Amino acid sequence: MISGRFISYLRVSTDRQGRSGLGLEAQRSAVTDFLNGGAWTLIAEVVEIESGANSERPELARALALCRAHRATLVVAKLDRLARDAHFLLGLSKAGVDFVACDMPSANRMTVGIMAVVAEEERRMISARTKAALAAAKARGQRLGGFRGRAGTAEDTAKARLARTRRAREQAEALAPILARLDPEGIASLRAVAAAFELEGVPTSSGTGSWTPTAVKRLRSRLVSASGAPPNGG
């Protein structure tokens, strides 16, 4: 049975994730499930929203300060998600605060200290490999950085248009059997077919957005153009 006082630390990596709650609810649920059933008190929930390039963790510092003030334990949802974040691990290791990870309850300060050393070494090795690869490319005479392309010609534009048309036709042909099953006579309204596609969770031709009557009309036109006849043969 879990008991005591806790400060929950949740973290997402972008502002958009923070606003949408993407990832936060899963972490919050993991913490609740882990603590559930014991005589515990969740004093505060601290949420960190930071970019991958930012090494500062002001909310982690605040969470650790709250733990010290309340003599509480820091609880995180997934230590493995943070296992490559040397800054986080070192801060946790040096804080002198008890902590628990829902996905790794047996972890302790020694475990986190070892993880921090490994994460720091891994980051150093990745940086060294990147610098070596850039140096080798430069030695071969390869120009690095900046845009090295060229302006597209009319021929390039035509080729790109043909490629898009071909992909659209292939996608339409992949959807033809589903359209034939949902509308075997080819007499259902565009709105009815769009609703049927949505109900079955059929992806749109572009793979994004929702089915609309216009999208169904475009699909039918592509199939007629490809075969010279409606997909149901009518």
C-alpha cells in the first residue's frame, strides 16, 4: 500500500502538447493508478512544458523545492521516458529528494545516478559521431549547409503534377472495392457515401481530414477516368 505525501511531476515537450493535454492525461492516469488504494496525499501536480533543445527545467526545480518543503516524495509516471535526459537525471540525483517512478518502482538514487552518467556519455558520443561525419563530408569536398538545390523548371512542375495524379489514381483504385460494396448500384447520394465512409473509418484519399460530398465526387471522377466506366460497371 502506497502512503505518504507526494508531488507529481509531469512533462511534455512542446507548447502544443501542453495546451492539448496530449501525453499529460496518460501520465496523470499512471500516477493515479500507482497511488490508488493507499493512504496517500497528492499535494501538488507540477507540469513542465519544454522543447527538446531546452535544457532548463524550471518546473522540475519547483517540484523538488515543494518536495523539500513538504517532506514529500516526487512521483513521475515514466522514468524510462526520461532515461536519456541527463539534465533531468542529474538534477534528480543531486536533489536529495526521495522519488518514485510508476513504471520502475525499484529505481533509487543510485539507479538514477548511473542512468545520468550513461545518458551524458551517450549524448557526448552522438555529438562526436556527428562532428566526425561532417568533417569527413567536408574533406570529400561536399558543401555543407544552406540550400543547394535549384529552381524548378516547367518540366519539373509537369513531372510533379503527373506524380501527384498517379498517386491519386492509385489511391482511388484502392478505395474502389469499398465504394462498390457501400454503393453497389452507384445511385447513393454523395452525402450518403461520405457518411458511410466516415462510419466505417475509411481514410480519405489524402489520408487526412474527413469525407465530404466533394471528396466522394472527386473519387468517382478519378475512377471513371481510370477505367472509362463507373466503378460498379454501370
